[in-house]
Amino acid sequence: MQSGQEDQDVLIKVSRWKVGYSIVVLFILYMMDYALRSVIGPITPALKSSLGLSDTEIGWLMSVVLIGVAVFALPLSYLMDRWRRARLVSIISVVWSLASICSGFCINFGQLVTTRTIVGIGEAGFVSGGMALIVGMVKKARRAFVTGIWAAAIPLGSAVGFLVGGWVSKDYGWQAAFWALAAPGVIFGILAWFLPDYKIHKDTLQKAGGGKTALAATLKDMLSIKTLPILYISVALSMCLQQGSIPWLTVLLNRNMGMDNAVASTASSGIALLAVISMPLGGLVADRVSRHNPRNKVLVMVAGLWVCSLLMAAGAYLGSLPIFVAGAFFIPFGVSAQLNTVQEIVPIYRRATAWGLYMFAGYFLGGMWGPIIMGAVSDAAGIQNAYIVICAIGITSSIGLLWACRHFNADYQRAREVDRSMGLLETGK
């Protein structure tokens, strides 16, 4: 249906080395983003001992970052579509890194909540800006694969967070873990200032109703796309599974599978690194199966959720590390398909805003509750039952995604027609 139709959809036409430079800088920033998210899990024993925190409070420390992302992702992403994406990416990367440095000086739960929230605010616009830049540089035929590679920074960052949190906190204290992870964000945040960018001219935005149109009107127009609301809600539930299960890996291995905390953090790092294979593999599969039918990317997400949820729940219940790891391999399998479906179902000029709305809905309706649910269920019934509950939420997500498939192709084609009418895509492409 669409094979070879959108190779001209490249908005940032620069040399290969500039594309490579951009992807490397964005990759490392994305990696440090997730390292700072996952570090709470391996320093949990130190925080409980030092500050006397419960699992529920630990869950809140994991979630307040996501709350910051949820609240500020949409306005910052809206701004991304109207200012320099690279400059904003640079600024917010430095902000979240400085806030993480401050986390190392906190002496109580309230202070940690405050600095962690600022980390989330800093991270809020990063993914929408970074995603818009990468999509603007890469041809559609390779976009899911390249974004899958970029998104592999998620498991790599989680692995780094587990390792640094487990081993640095063991030898130097939990404060040093924050400081060690924050430093690269400052450096690469400054480098992001010099990334190539593209600009949507004001007359183009005005033609589309995007120049002086209020954000509320923009959102109303976007949510009129039949597939988008159910897609956002379904993905939010899948993010609840993703954001809830990954940060608690070290705790599960430590408490229920008999590992020393530092060893458990290393094992958690290894589990997270499996996604370096799983995520690009999912992107490659999504590219292949959607060549003639765009909605097949959604079905890749469904398949990943079922395999992941069933195997992880069984592994946690049985206390079987091999079964659990087999399920964890598929946690990020559908992430690349998520990144692309949200971008491709809307016109080009609203991609960053679409991603901001995705971040808001994904975290506010799902992702930010995952760690809290895990902590609360762990306090009440044990960490293994917390994993069973979070996997049930993943199954629920897949049902909504199947419903979203009904109108996906029609909405996809309407978005491409808008692109052509605005001159952002060549006729017939």
C-alpha cells in the first residue's frame, strides 16, 4: 500500500557524519535519562536504611520523575514544534542533570521528591524533541529500525543505572551514584546545542491552523483522529507495565531469588541489556510486516505484550529466573513500533506535539502509576505478586491496541494527504 512512498520525507538534509553525530549525542542523553530513572531500584536498601523509607515511598521516588514528564511533556513538546528543537533539548538535558546532582545532597524523603520531580520536568521535552530530529533525518524505509537503535538507549541506560546504583552506592554511598550519573548529562547537553535542526515556517503553520492557534484547539483537532485516543490509552497501560517492572528488577532478584543486592543489580543490568537485541529486532520486524499494511506495527506491539506478560508473571510466581528473563526480553519489543505509530498517524508539522500528548497520556494514565502500584502491592503481598498484577495490566493494554487497529490505516492515509496538501510531502510519495 505504501512501499517506497515516503523516502522523500527527510526534513534535515545534512551529511552522514552530522546525522551520526546527532544520533550519538541524542543516544547518550537518552541513555543517561534512563540511568537516572533506574538508579533508585539498586539503591533501595541504602535509602531504606538511611532514610527509613517504605516500598511505597520508594515507588513514589521512581514515579515522581514520570509525573514531571507527564505534566510538562505536552507544553514543552508544543514549544518544540515552534522553536529550535536542538536548543531546547540542550537546555532541558542540563536542567535534569543539575537536578540529579542536587539529589545527592538530599537528607530526607521530601527533598528527594522535589529534586526527582525537577529531573522529570527536565526530561519532559527531551524525547519529543529528539524523536522529531531523528525522524526528520532518516528516510521512512529505515525509520523504525533507526529509532529502534536509538531507543536501545533505554535498556542501556537502565543497565548503567543498575550497575552504578548497585556498586557505587556499595562502596561510596547512594549520593555518589547520583553524582556519577549526572555528569555526562551536563557534557552532552551542551553538545546538543549544536545539533542540526529543521524549521516549519510560520506561513505553513498558519495554513494548517498551527500558527496562532491555541494549544486546546490543536489538541481537539488531533484527538478527532479516531485511532489516536484509544492508541494513547492502550499505550499508557503498556507503559504502566514497562515503567513498573523494570525499576524493581533488583528488588525481586534480591528478595525472592536470593541474590546479594550488588549481584542482583548486575543481573538486572544483564536483563536490561537484552533489550539491546529485543528493541531493534522489534523495529526490524515492524518495518518488515508493515510494508504493505501500516497497522501491522500495532500488531507487533500486541504480540510483544502477550509474550512478555505471560512469561514474566509465570516466572515471578514460580520463582523461575529463566522463565522470568524470557518474558523480560520482550518488555521493549514493541517500543519502536510505539514510537513510529504515534509519529506517522499525524501530519508532519504536529509530530512533536503528538509525541508530547503521547508522553502526557502515557505517563499520566499509565507509566507514572507503575512503580507506585508495584511498591504498594509489594508492601501488602510481596514483590512477586506485584509483578503478577503489573503483567495483568499489560494484557489489558493489548486488547485496546487490537481495537485501535480498526481505523489505523484510514487515519494514516489522511495524515499523508494533509502533508501533500501543505507541500511537506511530494505528490504521489
